[in-house]
Amino acid sequence: MNGLQNIFQGKLNVFRNVNDAKALFGEDILSNHHFELDTILVDSDRKLYKIEISKGREYVGLDTKGIYNEGYEPKGWLYIYYDNYAIKKLEYELIPASPAQKARSKRLLNSTVNHKLIITYKEFQDKMYPSYIYYETPKLVNVGLKADKKVTDAELAKYNEERFYYTIQEILFSEIIVEHESIKAALSNNWDMDIFSPKPYNKTFWSTYNVLLESEADEKLIQDLSKRASLFKE
């Protein structure tokens, strides 16, 4: 299960997919979320509401096919501009809460946070667009040891360490394109959501890619290191 698919197409894209059936921030948002004003901050001379997100009356579920992804309670922060109520940032976590999810998460993942999401927005032409997305979730590697297999405490501890790992995916949006023809052309291309698959070398991209020039301090540091390397070889 690819994390990007969860973000773009699933419930974790809470604002983009707000009109989907059983959306996390849909019509029933107040049944499984509680919002409370914490304080008012200032960001570049603009006031921001800092709102705490906590559990509601019911559990949160993601309806993930083939995986038990139910029984969570939310935790996080929502930052909203004071003047126009535009959303600036979302910090959102899903914590195992139901007895079944607590048992599953402890047994398989030894995790207290199964989903962590951060989305930051920026304003462009009086609209808010995502500028940064961070998604973190544990990935199961080994399901469990065989009951009839005898292992030492050291082997068991090593197994528990290697049972799962945290996968982190980050997306930084550097450009906002609003021209309909450009968007239509981009959507017509085939897109592979597997960011780990090998990609061919793009000569055109790298020929125009921005490269940070060395400062005087960087140049001096390189020269000093080169001298030390030469002395070491001698």
C-alpha cells in the first residue's frame, strides 16, 4: 500500500476529499472530532487561530481495503487565519484507541501513532494551495514468530526491533499551475505512484536544475580539506 495513494485518494487528504462518502472532515466531523480554541498566534503580521484537535464521541476509521485501519482517535492542531478563516496548516495524528486497534498496534507494530500527517498551505491569487505534505506510518515487515520456535531473549528483542519500520514521505510543491491547458496536458500523461521505481536519466531536467554556488567560506573549507587529505596520503 503506497503512502502517496493514501494521501491523494484516501481519507487522509481531509480537505481535498471532504465531499467523499464518510470523509474524515465530512458531515459527521463532530461525531469523531472535538475542536477547541487554544490561542491566537501571529504569522507575518496576520493573526492565526490555533485550534486543538482531540477525540470525539466515536472512533475514526480509514476504511482501508485488506487492513484493519479502524478504532483510532485523532490528535493534532489546526491553524486558521483570523481574517478570512483560510486554513494555513494541519497537524494530524491517528492514535490506536479501541481495544482491538490497541491490541493490534501493540502486537504487530508496537506503535502509539499509526498515522501522522502534516499539511502546510500557501496563498496564491486569493486561494490556498498545499505547499508541503509530510506523512509517516509504520510498515510491518514480520508478522510473528512461530509458536513452536524457541528463541533467546536477545533474539526476541532483535526480532521486535526488525518487526516494523517507519516510512516517511514528504512532498514539497515548488510551483502552482492554474492554466487549464497545462493541467489538462499533465493529467493526460501516465503517472506512476511508485516513487521508488527506477527512473531514466532526464538530461533536460538536470541541465537546467538550480545548483547552489559555493560561498567563500565553502571554497576555503574545500581547500583546507584537500590539503589535509594530501598530507594524510603522504
